[in-house]
Amino acid sequence: MEINNTQNNSRESVESSKKDEPIQVRATISCPSCGYKKKFRNQFLRKDLELLIVAVKVFEWLTCNKCGDLLKLDLDFNF
Ligand SMILES: [Zn+2]
């Protein structure tokens, strides 16, 4: 129990020291029907994470230019 607590504490201090670094986000949208694929890369500060959530909600409504199917969105975070 004590060993676990020590590990948690050290991990938290690393997290807080990286607080001001931007989060790298890689978004891949792909069409399951025709194979259309597009990649985006962006950076967000932790305090701007709400902007990312808004952007993701827009992505959810994107449809494929070629066949009109709903596009699939994959997000990759690099904290
Ligand atoms: Zn398509």
C-alpha cells in the first residue's frame, strides 16, 4: 500500500510539471465504405481542451464527399 502511494505521488509531480506543454492531437477521418482517408494534426494547450471537444463534435457529423456515408473519426493523443 505504501509503495503504491509513493508511485502515485511521483507520477503526479511529473504531470504537473508538464501542465503548460501543448497536447499533440492527431485525428484521422476515414470512410468505411469507399476507403477515403484524411489526417489532421493539431496542438492544444490543456486549458484549451474545450476547443478540441467542440471540434470533435463537428467531426461527428462529417459525411464522405464521395459516397455520403458517415465518416469514422480516430483520435490520437500525445500527452
Ligand atoms: Zn466514402
